[in-house]
Amino acid sequence: MKALQAWIEDLKQKHGMTEVLIGVEPTGHYWFPLHHYMQQESIPVVLVNPHHVKKSKELDDNSPTKNDTKDARVIGKLVLEGRYTEPKLPEGVYAELRVLMNQSDRLNKDLTRTKGRIHNWFDRYFPEYTRVFKDWEGKASLITLRCFPLPQDVINVGEENIVKEWKKEVQRAIGLKRAQLLVRTAKKSIGLTAGVKAARMELAELLEHYVMLSRQIDELMEQVEKDLASVPGAQAMLTMPCVGVKAVAGLYAGIGDLTGYNHP
């Protein structure tokens, strides 16, 4: 950054200029540190729409080819023509919310993929499982998947021992009838019977990942709620029907402080 600053000062002196405006094509996250640093140095950074850059490339040489020198020239011309926007990066609690909600999106995508892999496992080794547990994420189901996941495991353990294992963590809404249904279903299962040792290891890894992601999402949303409590107007938004914490936090994460805008 110091070298960039020195280059900018050299160019200013060379061309007899007193002000500088840095134009950036924001095709990723790499410009964030540059903007933050230049903001501290009171040097403005503006954004040029990548779509405009792409469409403007052919104006000079009738070619859509791309290289760093050509792109810099195109971006510079667009800035000179005033075809740019001034970025509004959030600060304070709004910056915290943006990071948290980006992390939330990533964790939820990972969780969705993990759930899909668990369903894939069911389809291969115990396709009838969801007839017994429509919601496989319930406590009794997770105990089953952790302790006796395969049809043969269920048959070997037996109904009474299954109930005993459930009762260690679940005291209500589960009992012998469900265990009997599970055993009957296991006996009729058409699931794969080859590679079962590896299948147990596969499911154990998936369940471990599922539990970890679920815990991380819960912890993250607790922090989101705490941060949201200090945002003016957020609590009023939460009183609106069908508007939850995720929606409100996502709004503020995206647009920042509402007082920073002159018009709705």
C-alpha cells in the first residue's frame, strides 16, 4: 500500500495534479482492504460496474480481448465519464452483521449439503428409514443413527434394547411401538449389505459434521440477535408479521446504517 501511495504522489507531481480518484472493478473481495486503507488516507475509491467494463472493451480496438493494461485504461475512462458508484461499506455493528450473515449463508449451505449426503446414505443403506422417522433430525432418530444405523444393527440389538437406548435421552413420545416398527422395517429393508463397516464410518462422520454445523449456526444466530438489539429500528421491524431475525439482520447487513441514505 505504501508503494501504491508513493506511485500516486509521483503521478500527481508529474502531471501537476492535486487530487486523485481510484477506480476499481469489483469482481471479487480483493478491493475491500484497498478501500479500507485508502479511506484512512482520505483517498476516495469508486467502483466501476464490471458489465460496463466488458461492454466498453471493444470501443477502442474492436476486440473483446482482456489484459491488465487494457482493463485499467477502460476503467480509467469510465471513471472520467462519471460512470461509477461510491461504495458504502458498513461500519460498527453493521459491519459485524455483514460478516455474521455471510458466515450464516456459508454454514447453512454446508448444512444443506450435509443433509443431502445423509439422505443419500439412507437411499443406499436403509431406504425405508424415513417410514419410521419422518423427521430424521429428531432426538430418537439421531440416537438410532448413532448407535444402530444399519438394518442389521437394528435387528441384532432388538426392540427392548432400542427402547432402553432411547430412554437415556428421550423420556416422552417414544416407546416400544416405535421400536417394533423399526425392527419390522429393518427386516424388510432392501438396503445394501456390502461395505457396511465403511458405511457406519461414513454416517458417523456425516452426523458429526451435521451436529457441529447446527451448533455453529445456533451460536452465530445468538450473536446476531445480540447485535441486532443495538440497531435503531430493528426491534420495530421484528414486530411485523412474517419478518424474522434473519430477514432483518440480512437487510441491515446489506445496506448498513439507514441514516446514511438521503432518500428511501
